[in-house]
Amino acid sequence: MRGSSSPSISDAVLRRLALGLLVFSVGCAGLPHPTELDVARARTRWPDATVGSLEAARGVYVQRCSACHPLHHPQDYTASEWDVELAKMGPRAHLTPEEQDEIRSYLSNVRGEKPPAITGGR
Ligand code: HEC
């Protein structure tokens, strides 16, 4: 029958895709990228936050906090626990108060959820 799919080819393709995704996510340490939901959360404390500013903060975190140990996931600690950790780790990473606050804006807000679908109306 012409309409039947050909499982051997698609299985091989799927396997390769799955492997690629695995390598990709391990390589990035699974560190989430900011979404609009994260921005909404961040603005309660950082009114000027944008996806771009949180993405930049992610970059500072990756650059400044990975020298001595693997990066921790933002969800490993609550916002107030991150305040404590950053007060401890900021001096070790030789952060300026501005850099420390920037990293805090990423760690205490970015969860990386998909933004809700746009439902239209209004
Ligand atoms: C100069 C090395 C160094 C740098 C840079 C560094 N850390 Fe650490 N970090 C450590 C050590 C050593 C520990 C082990 C626990 C301890 O000694 O307090 C640790 C532990 C931690 C822990 C686990 C909490 C605990 O009490 O065990 C967290 C979370 C953490 N670091 C976050 C960060 C963040 C965020 C940054 C970037 C601002 C950072 N670290 C930069 C050395 C460093």
C-alpha cells in the first residue's frame, strides 16, 4: 500500500534527533532561557527587566559562576535562598554589586516556562 509509512527510516531519523537533543541539552547544562512569564515575575523587583536583560544576566551567570563548580539550576533555590547564596558567592566571583544584582535577577526569576498561548480577544 502506498500510503503506509516506512518505520525503519523514520525510526532512524528520530533516534538521531533524540541523540542530538540529548547532547545539546547536556552541553548547555539545561540552563533555562528567559520567557515573558519570567519577565513578568522579574518586574515586581526589577521594573526595567526584559527578555533581553534576563538573557544578558544569564550570560553573566554562566561566565562568572562556572569557574569553581558546575552551575546550579535557578530552581535549586528559592529567591530568598539565592540572596543568601549570592551574598556568599559574590565576593568569591569578584562581582560588583551591579553584577551581583543582575545575576540575582536571572536566578531568582527565570524558570523558563513556555509563555501561555495567545488566546486572542480584547
Ligand atoms: C572562587 C570559586 C567560586 C566561584 C567563582 C563561585 N563559587 Fe559557588 N561555591 C564555591 C565553593 C568552594 C562552594 C562549596 C561550599 C562553600 O565553600 O561554601 C560553593 C558552593 C556554591 C553553592 C552551593 C551552596 C552551598 O552552601 O554549598 C551555590 C548555590 C553556589 N556556590 C553558587 C555560586 C554562584 C551563583 C556563583 C557566581 C556568583 C558562584 N557560586 C561562584 C566556590 C565558588
